[in-house]
Amino acid sequence: MSNDKNSIWSLFASVKLALFVLFFLASASVIGTVIPQNSPAEEYVKLYGANMARLFQILDFQDMYNSWWFVLLLVMLGLNLTICTIERLPNVWRLVVLDNLATDIDRLAGMRPNKQILTSMAPEEAAAKARAGLAENGWQAKEAVRDNGILLFAQKGPWTRLGVYAVHSSILIIFAGAMIGSYFGYKGSVMIPETRSTDSIYAFGDQKEIKLGFEVLCKRFTLTKYPNGAPKEFRSDLAILENGKEVLTKSIVVNDPLSYKGHTFYQSSYQSYQKFLISLTDNQSKNAELFLVEPGKEIKWPLEEVSFGIINRELNQTSMQYRYKIWFKDSSGAAESFWIVDGDTATVKLGDTEYAFGLKEFFATGLQVTKDPGVWYVYIGCAIMLLGLMVAFFLSHRRIWVFIKRENDETSVLVSGNANKNKPTFEKNFAAVSASIEEKLKSLS
Amino acid sequence: MTSSQLLGISTIGYLLASALYIATLIFKTKKSGVAASILTLLTFLVQTVGIGLRWYESYQMGVGHAPLSNMYESLVFFSWSIVIFYLLLELKFNNRLLGAFAIPFAFVSMAYASFGKGISQEISPLIPALQSNWLIAHVVTCFIGYAAFAVACGLGAMYLLKSSAEDKADPGLIGTLPDLRVIDDIIHKTMVFGFLWLSAGIITGAIWANSAWGTYWSWDPKETWSLITWFIYAATLHARFTRGWQGKRIAWLAIIGFLSVIFTYFGVNFLLSGLHSYGSS
């Protein structure tokens, strides 16, 4: 490796670069929250003047988060995380799997915390006591003969050293999920009038038509309101049609979409047409027909020789629902007028014939449609990030060594410990362990 | 008793508790410190009942939902989170002098909720976008994080006060503050805690956005500012873990980070427009 390559490599492995990238990402992100994003070009000229607008165009400020330089910053963050991990993980892994029974005995006395206990017991007996003292506090010790003495070693959470790398890789997993989503998925929308179906939707941005490979039918859209007039619920009764046959139905609301074959349909808006859907059924002959009606116009149903129209409406202030006055007659001259609440079906008799008369306002439902095969990677990344953060922040690798050696006519028991994080808590644990060991050593001596 | 009366009492309670904590700091009287803690705890209980009652009242009105849906309710919950976080901190570190730098935040939040311009105290029904189980998870995780960052900011100010006083010959009453190393340690732990919850808050928000709109991230100003805040604290933690930053630098970063939190919370609602406009009135 040349020196040049080395220095670029070490730059990308450095935390210094990470700090710079985080700082630039934070500052650059501000721009897009202040300057409106994805507005038409005229808007920028109007807001900032022609010269500034041209500058914005050059710097991609009108779609900043997708600009080459912002993506470059994200790529730098990704590279930084990757190279920093490649650089450090092997060393950390060595610490995770390290044989601590091979630790240099001379280092034990220099560790903090440590405690030396002297006893007259034979080393083998003292080792058994120390092992029992460790076990009492939940530490399982391994043993080796070292430097004419006995070394016991116990540890907890060596794997917790990997927590920070879990967090770093979770960010890479989230990036990967986002890329999968943007290359293999789409986001679009579609308006489907009630009783109609569609087999394609339109992508955001370029409005390109996307074929679904099946049909989506909007059977019914209902809008309910609170007494204060605020919207309470937008509900679309949808059905999926394969070759004209219904294979799935679901009533969707905001926060509860419909998914089918990787495509997901979200309730996002609606359109009203000042028109009404009227369904008429002759209860005897079972003749039925659906009409799309404008208020104030006479509609004829030749088959049954009847005609009808909507002549008035009235708002109920508590239910926030309209009711409509209907005029209904047949060729013999029998006529009926009645009120019907939006969405209801009434039974009406004209002469000897009974009709079911249903009315509802006619809407189109606005659906947002997405396909995002990357979303589960993003969620898995998020879960790993939270778990990794907990491990990295709150758990530590704690180690305790006990070295037992005969010195003159006494046995020295040196208990030493070490934790990579949360040292005060470890010191308390260590004090409890060394107290247990001391007690055991004293009890039968 | 109505919830708004109880929450009004809590506002006054936190004002008095702030005064007592500050008096404790100035006069070094042990009794006023104990009184401050007791008053804070009592006010906290009153406030908790107030929030619970508001929840119940919304069901009485037929528009039942957790009281976490608009600016007023979020400010009350912010104040509540600061207090519970502070009380646990006081218990853990057994130091009442920290209160003078934390409880005033709880009071200001309540006072702003009660008297702020354009903040409606009415219980209003949930619009369709907010009708989701993620509402509670998202708001609670975010505000636990925000509360921790508020306390970290207060402690940062405490650190800077103390360290500038130590440079002088006679540190006076500031000299009674905890040891700088202790404050530094608490700031760090508080920020770590806040960072974890902020991460959880952003993630729950992303999952919610995906179930409501089909995109987990849309660079909406609120989202973007929460990410900016996340970057700031992430940078702070890296500076400390790997480059050994501590003391004044970290204290300043605790303050800067909290300014970013405040902007995410208020600034975005009032100055910028976007999808996340529920909290603005």
C-alpha cells in the first residue's frame, strides 16, 4: 500500500471525519427545512429572485436531500462507518475471545480495583474458596497454573464490546433498506371514483403510469365528521380483482392500509363531485340499477318507467350528516316525496310496487400507493440500532482475576478487576465479590 | 375538580418548587431543599391526576384519546416528563441542588401551556392521521428524550456557572454546587439516556409515518430537525467517547443540543410548514 492510500484509508477510519460528516449533515439538513422543497421553478424566482433561483438550481437546493452532494455526504458517512469498523473490529474481536488466563501476572497488581488478602491456607484450598466466593456472586471461574501459582479468571459480557458495532452496522442496514426501496420500489397515487376500478397508478414526480398487474376497485367511500366539522374518518371499501374476480376486500382508513402482492394502498385524500349515487331496486321483479345523479335534474329509469330527482337538502347539526329530499314518481302518476339520510336506503311504495331507494354522495377516493421491498431492512436496522445502543451504553465487559501464590509461609490471594465502562457500578460488584472471597478464606482458617 | 384546575395548580406548584430549589442553592438551607422535593413530588402527583382526568374527560366528551395530541397537551406532558426524570435523578445522585436547574423548565413549560399565545386548551377530537396506536409510543418516547435533554441543558448551565466561579478567588455560593467531575458525569449520563429515547422517538415516528402515508422518511421539516438534533448528540457522544471531550465543551454541547430540541419542538411548528402541523395550536 502506498503512503497516499494509507492516509486516505486512515482518514476514513477516523472519528474526526465522522465528527465532520455529522456536523456537515446537520448543517446542510437545515437548508432543506428553510427553502421549500420540490416547488415549481417559478416559485423560487418569486421568493428569492432570478439570480438566487439559478444558484439554487446549480446547487440542487430545490430537491436538496436527493442532490449529488447530500447523497455524497451520506455515502461518506457510510464509508466512514464501514472502514472504521474494518479497522477496529478485529482488535475488539480479539478482546472478546481473548484467553484471559494468559494475562501477564505482573499487570494484575496494577489493575484498579484490586484487593490483596493473606491467608495461611494452602494455595489449592484458597483457590477453591475463591472460586466459591466468585460463584456466590454469579461469576463462573476458569483456572490455570501460572508462575508457580494458581490463576482464576471470570468474566461477564465480553460480547457487549460489540454493541457499538451493532449500532454502526444498523445505520448501514438502514441505508441498504432505503436503497432497495428506491431502486426496486415506487411511490405513487391514484384517484378511484366509487364503483370504478383501476389497473394502474401514477408515480410521484414524473407521473409515469405504473401497471399493477391486478385491479383495485373502490366500492364505497365514506367521510364522517365530528360535531365541530373536523373530519373524523375517511374510509374506503376496496377490493382487489384478479381477472375480474374479487380476491380480497378490505375497508381501509388512514393508519390502516391494504397490502397486496407487495403493493400497499393508503387512504390519503378524496374528491367530491356534487353528484350522488342512487341505487334503485324493484323488490318484486328484482330489477336493479345504479344512477349517477346531479341534484335538481329529473332522472328516468325506462325499464321500470319511473323517474326521480333530488330537490332539497338539510344538514343535521349533531351528526354532521346531510339528508336529501327526493321526488319519485311512476308513469301511472303515483308520486312520493321523502327525506333520506346520506348513505341510507329507504323503502318506498309507488302504487303496488315497492322499491329500495339508496342514496349516497359520490366521491373518488385518493390513494397513495407504494411498493417498498426495503422497508423490512429499515425496520430490522432500527431494531438493531436500539438494542445496540442499549448494549453500548448500559452493559459492560467486566473481568475478575484471582491470583493465588505461596509467599514465604503465607498464601497471597490477589483479586483484580477491570471493566471497560460504568466503572463505579463495577467497583461495587467487585467489592461484594472480594468481600465474599475474604469471608470464605477466613471462615475455616 | 376539572383537569384544567388541577393543571393550573401544578403550574403554581412548580413555580413555588422552583423558588424553593433556587433558595436552597442560594441560602444553603437543608430544610428548604427537603420542602422543595416534597412540594415537587406533591405537584407531580396533582399533575399526574390532572393528566389522567383530562384523558377521562375526553372519553366523557365522546372523543376519547390520550392527552398527547396538541401543543397544550404536549407541553403538559413535557413538564411531567422533566419532573419524573428529575426526581429519579435526585434520588439516584442524592443531590437537591440540581433542582434549581431542572424544575424551572417544568414550570416554564406549564406556564407557556397555560398562557402562551395561540395555544388552545380545549380537548379536541383526533383527526384521522392521529388515530393510531403509535401516537402514545411516539409522543412518550420523544418527550422522555426531550426531558432528559432539558435536564442535561440545565446541568450544562450549572457546570459553566460553577467552572467560571472556580476561576475566581472567592467562589461564593456557587462553590456549594456539586463537584465539577460529578456534574460532568451526570450531564453525560443524561445525554446518553436522552439519545436512546430520541432514537426510539424517531424510529416510532418513522414506523407510524409508514403506516399512515407509506413512507417512513420524507424529509419533512420536523423529521429533518429531529435528525439534526440526533446528529448533534451523536457527534457529542463520539467526541466524548473517542476524543475525550469533557467539561466545558460537553456542557456547551448540552446547551446547543437542547436549543436544537427546542427548535424541533417549537420552531418547526411556528416557522416552517410541513406534514407535522398537529402540534402547532
